[in-house]
Amino acid sequence: MKYGTWEIASYRAEAVASLQQCGYGELTARVLSARGYEAPSQVQALLQTDAPLIDPFEMKEMAQAVKIIEKAIAEDVCMAIFGDYDVDGITATCLLTEYLRRRGARCLAHIPGRMEEGYGLNPTAIEQLHAQGVRLIITVDCGITAVEEAELCKKLGITLVITDHHECKEQLPQAAAVIDPHRPDRTYPHTGLCGVGIAFKLVSALEGDQERVAQEYCDLFCLGTIADVMPLTGENRNLVVRGLDALQQPRRLGIRALIEACECSDKPITASTIGYVLAPRINAAGRMEHALLAVELFLTDNPKKAQELAQMLCKLNKERQAIETEIYRQAMAQLKKSPPKHAIVLAGNDWHQGVVGIVASRLCEEYCLPTFLICLNGEHGKASSRSYGGFNLFGALRELSDLLVGYGGHELAAGFTILRQHIDAFRRGINQRVEHYFSSTQGKKSLQIDCEITGRLLTEQNVDALGQLEPSGTGCAKPVFCLSAAVVERVSAIGGGRHLRLRLRVEDTAPVHAIFFGAGSLAKQIAIGDHLDVAFHLNINEYHGVRSIQLNLLDLRRSAVSELYDSYCCGKQLTEAERESLSIRRSDVTAVWRYLTKLAPAGTLLHSPTEELCIAIAQQENCPIRRILVCLDILSELGLLFVCRDHYSVQLRVLPNSKKNPLENSRLYQTLRGD
């Protein structure tokens, strides 16, 4: 098991039926009920794609920012948009730069070099921009912690407007305007906007027509919001849905060229396409010190140049992948020598600062631990960190700030600078905080599962209907399901041994394929015939025109065949899915009886490990494994079988002179019958 526990939510059958009558698929209805959305009006409020757009002037100091920028445009002041090197920062930079240039502003776009300048506003860049004649700097997706840099701007006579969405420290920079929905005195009701969202609001305030701005820039808003893992609810959902629709036929040359370069032009562009295909290539530009290539790509009106730039991003992404593989190899070697306790804190000489964040994400996912990777260069180290289980990275870094040169970010992802001599103390401090967090009620290493399902629900129609929950993301997460006692028919490691591929049979349904990314090492521990409980996302895989259901595994464990039935016998209230998995058919009881009478003549005592016997019957008679113990007790109740069972083993004897006894005489059969 990857996760300590599986927390399986329950749903109400009445609510599911009601939602199905309103047109929702069966799986979709179960997920919605399990999440507490049972009334059609609740579901409509969650999934609405036309939530009203909030007045941008509700943001603190938006009016000041608009006044400053309008004056700068009128007076032909040279200005610079100072962004960040990730997808959010790049799209925010492009959105604001393009709009201001259309308004006739003299506007530069500046993305700091990750290696040379680091994250955010910095003295070197400010002085260079000043030398170029810049007298107004507008930050996007950065700047909220730039207290000293704001002072430098004042000293040089540069007006500074900050737009950011990251967590604020105790002191805000003394800028001409500071727009951030997280500032302590905030007035804006929605804190889920990312950097491109704040840039969108600023442009809307400047334009005075938010709908017109939405039509023009929803594509960039969509890319940045999904890539930055923002909540897909409210006005975010509204604009992301519009953006996804616009991306089906991209108007912007650069986006169209990138989609074509990724060979996605003949497929629907979804949130997953952005998260797993487009965003990594845009990010690769910033990670490999070429962020302005992505800016240039999205701003160009030259088709040939757009194609060239898109191909360059794809090439940079391949280079990034090679570097990532090497850093991952070195990190794993360190972990083998010194296994992590409560958090992963690793340091490496000359690790690439632009790539360690991806490796941190990968290790965090594989080990289910908060992860901190530090790139050492001399006596200094720059780190990227990723959270797990809700552990607040920004809060922890704030508590350990005495050990840090600087830090920034938010709860789930953060960066910091540290001296080499303080790394051990930092490691101890972080481990203590993570240990305390997960030992308390607030932190759990558990997998949240929407509902347990049975094999009969694995139909293309049901999986297609899950599209009613799209776009999926934070606030409307992709559904997580689980199946019990799936039989392994094939097992292999693929992708150079990195990934696990399985073919599973569930009950008497057709086999399904499953893939577990990053779990190739498990192939040696799983054998054909094993019974597994699996947790997964569901999707349709299309290959050469053939559509098939695929389980994208999140976790797996060996089935405990007696656990559910034992819980039922002890009086546990079963969920609808659990009750359905125990439901008995006449053919199940017949199959178990046939197996036992063939195995041993009447009167012969059989003694076997419970799981071993159940698996043998399931394989021989194609009987669902979870129903076998129920069948044994039904046969015992009918006077056909002697059964004595503890948690680990079972003793059986087919009783001599067994007479036919109608199944309907079994109260257990009548209770659980599924005929």
C-alpha cells in the first residue's frame, strides 16, 4: 500500500436515483452523493459554468493601480511587466503585455532567469530595467514579499505596482499599489485566483468591460489556472470552461502551434491535456532558462516563427526530462543510504534549480511525504518543496525562517534559500513538524476514495458520463474509485521498468487494463492469480480507433477476503457498494457447493487458510471472491455443510446424507440475494 489507509466515502441510494433522474450518469451520481451534493440545486451550484464574474474593483488598491497605469499610458512612460518563469507567470505576462501594447503603451516583458536572478523581483533586474528607461514596473505572479526591492524602486524613481496571489508575510512592500487577494485587509471574496487571474482582473479594470476581456483572454487564463492547480469553482470555473472551449480551435497562433507540436490537434483539449502535455512544455522554457521563448510564442503573429518556437519548447522539454532522470537517480541513491523518516530533505551539488521541483513532486508522490530538494552551489543552496497530506509548507518555513536566507510560496509548493551549514538543523526542524502534524488529528496519510464500485459499473457509458464533472481539478477533484478482489491476469513493468501494467478481471465481467505510473518495481511482487483491491481514476483509452476502459491506479493492496463479511456479521452498517459486493446469486451458491463436493467426499474434514480456499474456489468456479464466505454460511444454514472459521483459517465438512433444501429457506440468502 502506498497510503496508510483508504477512506471510502458512502453515498445514499435515494440521492443517486434522484440525480440519475436529472440526467447524471450512475457513477457521476454516486460521486456527487458521496461528496455531499445530493439535491439537484446543490449539484448545479457546484458545476455551474456561468458563475458571475466579480467586479475587479473589489480588490484592494485596484483603483490606485488603474489610475497609475492609465497615467503612464497617457504620458508614454516606458513600463515593464515583470513575471515569473512558470506557466502562470508566463501567461500573466503575455496577457498584460499584449493588452497594454494594444493600448499603445511602451511595454517590455521581463521574466527573470531562474539561475541568474532567481524568483521574483531582484536588484539586478531592477537596475537593468532602469538603465533601459523603465519608470513603471508591474509585477505579475510575484512581488508580494519584495520589501527591499520596493525600496530600491523608490530610490531609483521607478513606480512599482505589485499583482500577486501568493501568501503575504507580516510586512507588505511599500509599492504604489499592492493587489493580492491574500493580503490581510483583503476585500475581494475569492482567494482562488492565480497570477494570470489577477492580471485578468487588472486588464478588466483598465478596459471597463470584463466580458470583452474574457472573450479575448480566456485561453491564457485557462492555461495558467489549470497549470497552477487553482480551484475550479466559481468564476475560475466559468473562465476555464470558456478557455477550454476556445482552445478547441485556438485563435492565438502560438497556442495552436504548440498543440500541433504536441500532436494534440486531432484530440479534444481537456484540463488533463493542459496539465500533462501543454504545461510541461511551457514550463520547460523557464526551467531551462529560456522563459522568454514561451512569452514570444504566445505574443507572435508570425505563423512560421510560432512553429519554430513551439518545436524549441518541445526540444527543451526533452532536455529537461533527461536532467530530471539524473537528479532522480541521485536522489534515490541518497534515500537508499538514509531512508526518510517523516519528510524528505535532500541536497545535491549542482542540481539544476529549474528541474528539482519536478523531482520533488515525483518523490513526494511516491513516498507520500513532504519533500524538500536543495540545489547546492558553494555554501548556498536554493530549494524547491512540495507538500503532502495538507502539510502547510509556507507556515513551516515561516517557523524555521531563522535558518533561512529567504523563502516564499504557499501551502502546497514553496521555495527557499539556505546556507549549507544550516541544512541539518533544517532537516531536524522539518521532521519534527511533519511528525507532529501527522500524529495529530489534522494530518492523515490516507487516500480519499469517492466510492467503492463493482465490475458491472465499468461500462463506457458510465465512464463517458463522468465528463459531467469536467473540468476536474482542485475544488472539483477527479473521481477516485476502488474495486475489491480483482484477479490479476497479466502483470508487467513498462516504460523502462518505471510503470506497472496489469490486466484485471473483476467478478464475471470482461477484463480491464490498469496502469500504475511510477510503480514498476511492484511487478516482481505481484503474480498472476493474485487478488488485489485497487484504487484508481477511470478513463477511456483510445488506440487505433478502439476505445477501452483503463484504470489509472493510485494505490493497490492484497485483498483481505474475509474483512468485509466479518464486518457485516459483526453488525457494521454497510454502504450501498459494500452491500452490493456481498449480494448473492443462486449460481454463486451452486458453484461453491459443486467445488466442495468435488474436492472431498461427504464426511471428510477440510482445513485450509481462508484466503487460500476462497481464491481456489474463485479461480475454479469463476465465483466472485467476496461472496464465497457468504455462500459457505448459507450452505451451513441449510444443513448441508459444517463450517468452523476464525480470521485466518476455515474447517469444512460436507455433511453426510445432505438433502436438498431450497435456498429460500436461508434467511442469510434472503437478506443478501441479488438475483
